[in-house]
Amino acid sequence: MPASSEAIFSNETVNVHALPKYEEAPLHPIDGLYIKIMFLDYTLVFVLLAVVIAGISEVYKVNYMLLAYVLLLLMLYPLGFFLIRKAFYRKKYGIREKDILFQSGLILLKHTIVPYMRIQHIELQESWLAKRFGLAKLRLYTTGNALSIPGLPLHVAQSIQALILSSITEPSDDGPDASDTE
């Protein structure tokens, strides 16, 4: 075996304390108008649920059950607003040179980091309600997952989309796909 084969393979130890810390990246809150959309969606679900319960109670002629379900819904309704507000203030995003971060969660915080080079497809979605508020959702698709960042102002979502598209379409100098002119 030639002595030069030892120089071809390298697997150096990495100092874990020198790795970049995602916790130190500045995070931006999603737009404050998005909480209105969350509240409206929640209210719509409750109204539809109340209509279904009323319909079932009318069909089966069970008035006491209707009263019990309506009271239960009325008791749970304020709790939902509290949980939505808490979850809303924990949703944040960050943009770095080579990746995008998203933080969310209600009880436990979940941190998602997606490197630009892993992104295969980007969608900019506007629901009819979000469009009225000038907001959009950015969906980033990778091989096995998708990341949704809701509540972005439309111009911010478009800027992030353009940044990611430009970074994934530029040829990199550090990969095997770099231009070889031999």
C-alpha cells in the first residue's frame, strides 16, 4: 500500500465548543397581525363545532346534551385564546448566511434549522384572510420534510424567497460541482 494513501483520508476531531451556536442567532418575531388570523381561525372552528353539536342534538332530540356541550365549549373557549397567544409569541424566525431558523412551540420550544443547500422547493402561500392583512406563509421543502413559516409580511417573505433562491442557484466554490475548466 502506498504511503500517500494516509494523506488522502482525513477525519480530524472537531472541537464541540468551537461550533456555531444557533441560540446566539438573532430571531425575529412573526408579524403581530398574524395573531388575529389565529384567533379568527380558532373562532371559526368553535362556531362550526357548535353548529355540529346543535345539529346532532336536534336530530336525536337531546336538549340536555346540547346544553352540556355548549357549556363545555364556553368554558374551553377562553383557554384556547390563552394557548394561542402563548404559542404566537414563541414563533420566531432567523436568517443566516447559509441557513434559516424557525422556533415554535407551546410547552417545549422546537428549533428547526434548514440549510439552504437542502431546500428543493419554495412556496409562498397567501390564504384569503392572510392576503387581507398583507401576510404570507413561506414553505420550504427538503427531501423528507417541509418547514412552514407563517405570519410574514408579504414583502419580507418575497425577500427571503429571493435570497434562498439566489443562494441555492449560485455555484459554490467548495463543492465537487464547482466549475472545472480543464
